[in-house]
Amino acid sequence: MDKALTRFFSVLFYLPVAIVLLLFLYLCSFLPRSLTKTYYRLLTRFWCRLFVRALGVDLKLINKNKNPLPDHYILIANHPSSLEDFGMPSFFDISPLAKEGVRHWFFLGRISERAGTIFFKRDDPASRHSAKDAMINALNRGKNIVLFPEGGCRGKRIYKEFKTGAFDASLQTGLPIIPVFLHYVDQEAFEWLDPDTLIDNFWQIMMAKDNRANYYVYDAIYPSEFSDKESYTNHVHSLYLEWQKIHLDE
């Protein structure tokens, strides 16, 4: 009962604060970029952290890495829920790669674009190619990016295969990949699948019986260990299947 009350008052406090900051970020998105570039991403990341708390989620970053993490990297994770779109930026300074539909999310789409999200049309080869070029350019300019190699929300289990985009980018730029395994204790509540909308998923998360979420960070994987993107992709996919046994099947 005490935990439920704590969660209720957390939502009651953080939700209005998150709404006010969201409106502020939306208004700021209409200002010239020269006036917002020094603080906009920082405020957006802070808002993401507030929003996670406004959903009543007890989110923790758990470091399983044995070696220091690099400063410049490509971040990847499994993608069972909408929460990671907010949870990952709250911990890491990253530019996401997102499907074109995200650009049209009410308020959030415009804010995401201003914060540096790279958009692409999943069924348009030319759009995917342009997004890949933009991603490589961002990495070469010193940015960190996040990719979900399952290719979208595929459910609570690791999908049967990973897309090669993140691993190809790693080989082209020489940058390591930092893998993060996302574990939601109440997997059914956090899972986002069609035909549920984004709002549906938010409501499910708020109503979850267990609000704990753990993001496990593992050691960086370096492209110098691989000769091609296929072997690189398959190796990392096999790691995620092993982590699934540890975190989801235990």
C-alpha cells in the first residue's frame, strides 16, 4: 500500500511539471535554432526523465559493463515498449533514429525534430538511404546516436533477427556499439503492439502492477573484431538472446 501511495503522489507531482515543461519546449521549438542550441537538448533530456516519473515508472540504469564505456558511440537496445523513446535519452546524450510517423506526434513530434531526431520512411528505400547518410554525418560530427536493431516494436521477446544498419554504421565510422538490454518487470503492461496507440501504451504503463524497469548496460563492442556487418549483427543478436535468458526467463 505504501508503494502504491508513493507511486500515486509521484504521478500527481511530476505530471503537471512535465506538461508545463512540454509546453515550454514546444514554444521554444519555434524560435531560431541559434537561440536554443545551447540548452534545448539538455532540457529535452530533463523532460524525458520527468515524463518517465510522471508515468509512475521506477526506472534504473544498471551497469553490467566491466570496462569503462567510450564517450563516442552508437547505442542499441531491444524495443518492446514506447517507454524507451523517453527512457534512453534521459540517461544518454543521443540522437534517435525514428520512423516518419513520430514527426507527426502531437507536440512530441516537433520537439523531437528540434532535439535532433533523424527521421525516415520505413517503406521508402530513398528515405532510408538519406537517413543512413544523415546518421553517418551525425556520427562523424561527434554525435552519439541510438538505434533499435529489431526494426520497431516487436514485442517483449527478442525478435528473430536484427537489422544491419547499426552495425554497418559502426564498421563505417569505427565507432563502438554500446548494447543496452531493457527489462520491464510487468512485461505485458509495458509491451506496445498494434493496434494500440501511443496513448494506450502510456495508460497501460501507468496501470502496470509492477512499475519497475531496468536498463542493463553491457560492455561496448568494437567493430575491429568483425569483418562484415552480417557476422557483427548475428553476434550481437546472439548476445541479446543470452541476456533474454538471464533477465526475462529467470
